[in-house]
Amino acid sequence: MAVTGSVLSTPRLAVAARSAGEGELLLFLHGITAGAAVWDPVLEDLGREYRCVAVDQRGHGRSDRPAHGYTAEDYVADVAAVLDVLGPARAVVGHSLGARNAILAGSALPERIGAVVAIDYAAGIEPEVFERLRQSRSGGEGPLPDEDAVRRAVLARSPRLPPDAVERRVRHLYEAVDGGFVPRAAPWAVDQTLAAMDVDLTGALRGTTVPTLLVRGAESPFLSEAAFATSLALRPDLGADPRDDLRSDLRSDLRADVRGAVVAGTDHFVPEEAPGEVAALVRGLLRG
């Protein structure tokens, strides 16, 4: 299933998108500093059954990069604007920053979003995790001299990425400038997003009426076991219903319409490290 690029014109901003397939819409939201292309293998898989559209979120990739406006509310308003163009989504699937935005959008727009899959982001993430992210941005990043240097930088940050995922990041997430290559994610967008990243999702998860799947990479340094358990304990009165799904442990102990899954052998970058399992988990949620 071929993935093609396009630009969506919304009243808020021009949104670069990558698409595959036809049918009910699945909308995909990437993590901070990433872009729509990281979803390509998942789009190719699920595009056999659904219309899959991944977007570069504001400030990232080839989408508009406004000087200001990187709060959670801004990102959710962008989701609404994209749905104005594309129509209602059978599901919104997000990773990291995109998972936060998907959870909040599902809570805010239940009449337009049928389900949410939130990968490696949930309620209860420790403050020191966000502080580490902000500290990692201190001083910014100068140009990398060539594509080999870009590859080394990608692998230094994400050593588990398979070779095709590394090449995808080199090709789509960096751009050539005088002196080398720099990330397409605008530094002011990343800094402002990080400053407003820590949003309490407890109310959104407790009150959601949208079927939701929370996914954690088993070795994630971002979403700890404790933070994941915090989300899964918000509704302990509903009990648990364990079952195995591929290499994942799928549980239904948050509430009747919220489940949790842990994907073995992955860290934070689950969609790129295990795209087949992500596609299978999305299918499983949508098929009930």
C-alpha cells in the first residue's frame, strides 16, 4: 500500500499529511520533534482496510511553524481543524506528544472521534521526566555536517530503531541548510511545546466516553511502570480482564472503554520499533 504526501488547508494552518488507503478515517499524530513519516509502516499495513492519514503537527515537519501557540489547547484545536477537512475519525492514534493530544481530543470531541490509541503517554508521568526532556533541549542543536552524522545522532537518541526507521528519519525529519542538516521541527516550537507538555490527563481519562487503548513500551524510560499503573488504577472498581495479544499484555482494568497494552521488546518509540504490533492493536480495538 503506497503512502502519498499532500497538504491540508485549514483555517488555522497548512498541515502536511501522508496518506494510504480508503474507507473509515484513522488519524495519526507523531511525537515531539518527529513527523508524519514515522507512521509510514503502520499506514501501509492499516491502509489495506482504512483511510490512514498521518499529519505533521504544528511546528513540525513540513506543516506551518507559527512563532507562538504550542499549548495542548492549540494542538487539540488543530485536530478539530483537520477533522473539519477530512471528516470524522474512526480513531485517532498518537505517540508521545501525539498520544497526549489524542487523549485530550477524544475527550473534547467524542462526537467526531470514535476511538483513541495513545502510545507511551498517560496520566501520572513523573515531573522529572519532563525536566529531563527540557534539559536535553538546553542550547539547541547546531547543523550536522552530513547524512552520516544525522544517522549517528538518530541512533544515539533512539538506539533500538530498525535501519528502515533510521533512514526514514534521516530523509523526512531533517532538512539541508548552509552548513549541514538540521531538524525540521522548529526549535521555538519544540521549546514552547516542552514548556507546556505536562498536562494532567486524569480528568480526560476518567471522563472519556471514547473507547481508548493505552500502550506502553515495556522498556520505556518515558512512561514508567508506575505512571502506567496510575492510569490503569483510575477506575479499579471495574476489575481486570487479562488476555494476551501477540507479544502484548492487554488488560481492561481502567474502565469498560479504556484498556492498556504493554509491547515487549520496545522502549519509547513503539510505532517505529514494532509497527506490526501497533497495527494489530489498533485493529483489535476497532474490531472490539
